[in-house]
Amino acid sequence: MERTERMKLSDCEVGVVLATADMKAAREFYEDKLGLTPAEEPSGDERVPITYPCGKGTGINVYLSPDHAGKSTATLAGWEVEDVEALVDELTANGVAFERYDEDDLKTNDKGIVEGDAFKVAFFRDPDGNTHALNGS
């Protein structure tokens, strides 16, 4: 059998998949604090993952898995945003707490924003401890 074209992962969409120990707490966070809307009305069965669409065909999928939730210390989701400072203000008003760092290579200002020469980034955690980032200017 002859292949005419090879599929490349670089041409495929990719999304974030996050485990949660408590679907109710996750929904309150993603919907009420972050302002995301599920792709479909959740069925009420906590075992069914919820997809939150984001820009340009991307999204976050949240699924119930108490044994795996919050285990990573890495940043698991990042949004490219136009105005980090304005979004930090908005999310802070919604009850999102931004991480504060005072390390040699990572320092935040009073709002929790790392300011580089050509970028700004702010980190926050969901109820399971998964780290998210806002990246932009």
C-alpha cells in the first residue's frame, strides 16, 4: 500500500487535559472564576469529562481522576493574552489568587506578574493545584 501524504502532529490541534479530584469544585473554578463555558451542558454524571472551548479551536478538558489530580509541579496550561495586567485584575476580582515568587530568576510584582523586557506572565492554580499561566504583554 502506498502512502501519498504523511500526517504530522505539528498540523494537528492540541488541547489541555486536566485531572480533578472534585468535579464540582473544578466547575465552580473554571466557570465562575475564570468565566469559561462548557461546550455542552454537563450531563450531571461526574465521570463524563467537561470541555471548555477557548480561542482558535483550543480548549481545556477536565476529567475526574482523584488519584492523578494536582500531581504535576509544572505549568500545565497557558493562555496567550493581549493584556496580562488587565486580565489579572479581572480574575483577581473574581477570586483567583495569583502566585507570588521572589527567586533569583523569577520575581513577581505586587499583582503576581513577572515582567520581562518583552513579555509578562502571571501564574495561578486551580483547586487541584494545577498551575496555569497568562502570557502576553
